[in-house]
Amino acid sequence: MAEAIDIVSIARQTDRITTTELIEAIFDDFVELHGDRSYKDDTAIVGGIGMLNGQPVTVIGNQKGHDLEENMKRNFGSPHPEGYRKSLRLMKQAEKFNRPIVTFVNTSGAYCGVEAEERGQGEALARNLLEMSNLSVPILSVIIGEGGSGGALALAAGDQVWMMEFSIYSILSPEGFASILWKDSKRSGEAAEIMKLTSYDLLELGVIDRIVYENDDHGKIESSHVLASMKEDIIKELATLSKLPTDELIQKRYERFRKF
């Protein structure tokens, strides 16, 4: 098994699969929707409606790029408040039309610039958590790269939370942890081990429900096989969640997060 800091490095690689590539591989006839109807469209968040096994599904996710130009355009996957408000608008729309929700999370955290704070970043994150906790439709969240702090949690308050094998999910970066605890960011490797931020750690702790494996006993699994397996698993899980009475669905989601 790779060391935690090695998995951190893999999770941050620019060649990791992105939300738009996952949407293209898993969903049919995807239509992207834009804007928060208040300020502007945040390109760090991609969201819209796609078809999955003949069923309309609302899909939302952080979008990073494979190169510097796209990462600048997407703000490296770190949303402003309008990104979270766009995602909430789409989630409330999904609830209105009884569509399940799938989110793909890949962000080092919500953008922490002055303009984001001026437009209510903290409120936007808190509002997503409040509203997601009470949505009447199934929510499946998948951490596909970095899952950083409240910026990740604001898209990951799902009935099921999965992680790709070489992704991470934590309250802050190992560098930040080491800087705060030891005043030495160079001890990030040590911090990564302590933080229990890998998919293996978090499955064992019960924070996540499933690992989407990227390797097997023979080495790296072909991405087409990973995506095909993920698609089948999402179809099955949404079918299972959709059978639950609304009150039970919401209560189970509430209990899932309260146990932490």
C-alpha cells in the first residue's frame, strides 16, 4: 500500500480524471446549466442534467483542468460562493422534479479570497449543508481527487459517500496541518499519516461507504473498466436509495453525519 503522502501527490495530479470526463463516460445527453441567478456563473462548478439508465439525474461537481490555462479558468476547482449557490439551485431543482443527485468532489477547498468572503462564502457553505441534509431525493457523492475542508463537504453531504482509491478527504492539507501543529510545512508526510485522509483509512473509520478501486493485484486497472464499474455501481445504489420512503431517507442521512 502506498504511503499517505504519495496518495496526496496522486490525488493532486493534473492528469486525474475530471468531472466533465466522468459525466461524458457515465451519463447520456448531459445538458449543462449555468449561474446562481444572483451574481454569475462559477466555472469551478459544473452542473446539469444527464440520463443514467433511462433516468434523469442531476449531476454536480468541481472541475479542475489538465493544464494551467484551464485551471486558471476553473480557479483550480475552488468555487466562489456563487458556485455553491449554483449547486444548491440545481439540487433544489432536482428535488422539485424528483431527480436523484450525483456529486463529484475534487477541490482543495472553497476559494478563500477577499471577494469570496465579501460575497458570503461561509454562509454559502453552511446553506448547502443545511439544505442537503433535508433534501427529499437520493444524494450520492464521490470524492475523485482532493476533498478539502468545508468546500468539499458542501457537495458531499450525501446518503452515500464514495472515494476513488487514490483520492484524499480531510479538514485541511497536510502542509497546512504541519504548519499549524509543528510550524513546519516540510513535515507534511508525517502529517498525512496522522490525518487518516486516504480512502483506506476513511473506509475503516466509517467516514465513507465504498472505495472505487483504481488498482488490483495486477496493477493499474484500465480507466474504461473503472468507469464502467462505477457506472453500474451508481445505477444500483441510486435504485436502492430511491426505494426508501422519503422520511427514512432523510433520517438515515441525518444519522449518518450525526454519528461523527
